[in-house]
Amino acid sequence: MRAVRLLALPALLVLLWWAVSGSSFYLPSPLRVGQAFAETWFSERLTDDVLPSVGRLLMGYAAAGLLGVGLGVPIGSSPRLRATLEPVLEFFRAIPPPVLVPLIMLLAGIDTPMKVLVIVSGCLWPILLNTVEGVRALDEVLADTCRMYGVRGLARLRRLVLPGAAPQIMTGLRQALSIGIILMVISEMFASSSGLGFTIVLFQRQFQIAEMWSGILLLGLLGLGLSALFRRVERRVLSWYYGSGAARA
């Protein structure tokens, strides 16, 4: 029954797509897009475009995670530091990451470092700000207990701060994942010769419409797969938070 509920809406959308697909050259049928998908992405493009894009996404996402948590913990732990940095953090958070692409191109060139930095520039903020909030909102009773028992330094970080802030940190990581996929595509549309974003734009310029739609479909499937993988990791990491059955879910 659960499988029926999950598949009912996608099946309905495909049927609707099929019904309206014959009305325009720019909207090929699902069958034609499926054929183009198999021909395009089960070929050398998998290793030339898809895997490098995913690799850059993971590198930027991991770097943003390390920076966000590494900076968020001391900022969240110090009210004075948080009050000093908050206006600056809010200013930089408000800048749309795509606007920074030309600047990052000037500073880092047009190769892989630029694309990774673009992803980091957008993924950093939800992780950093959620980490700050998670650390700031730690249970005061637990904090006082650690203080009474002399739990300090790395032991306090490992036993109290990171576990207590983990739900907020995972929320930031979840938000950053979708932002990272968007910025992965945007970074590859600028002065690039490979990657999913470049390939989709190339198909559009060459009027390979079915192939263009297949690339969009691949991005959706990539996002769906990464989201499902993240959900499993989150449930396992936060099994203590969701309940004893979460790790088996």
C-alpha cells in the first residue's frame, strides 16, 4: 500500500506529460526522453560529465560542512563573539551565491577550484547558522552538569556540544544539499567544457530537446537519490533523537 501511495503521483504526472507532449516540439514524449536518457547518459558522458559533477558537489559540500561546523561551534559557544559577528554573517548570507560566480572566476580561474568554491559559498551559510543556533540552544541543565563534573575541552565538545547541536547541524546539512545541487549546475554553465550544467546548456543551444530534458530528469533523480541517502544517514546519526527504531528505518 505504501508503494502505491509513493508511485501514484509520479505515474499521474507521467500520464499528464504524455497527454500534452504532442502539442509542442519543445515537449517531447516521455518515451522519447527515456530513449534519449539511455543513449546519452549510459555512455562516455557518465564518466566525462556526470561523475566529475558529482565529485565537485561532494567536495564542495564536505568543505562547507567542515567550515560550517568548525566555525559555528566557537561562534555559538561565545555570546560576545556571536554578537560581534552576527551582522557580518547576516550580510554575507544575504548575498545570492550566483552573484559571486564572476568574482570567484577572477580569483580562482575557471577550472575545478572555481566550481567547488561556488558550491562552498552557498552551502556554508545554512550549515554555519544552524550550527550556531544549535550550540546556542544547548540544554542549560546538561551544560551545568558538565561544569560540575569538570567536563571541559574536547570531552565537552564530544559529549555535550556536538550531540546536543546535532539535530540543528543535520537540518543545515539537509538544506545545504539542495543548494549544492543548484550551484553545481550554475557553476558549470559559466566558461565550462564539461559537467551536467554545461551539457544541458549545450543540448539546448543545439536544439537537442529530448537530450536536454533527459539531463533535467537526471538532475532530479540525482537530487532524489542524494536526499534518500542523506535521510538514511540522518536517521542513523540521530537514532537517539528519533527513537530506538530510527536506525533500522
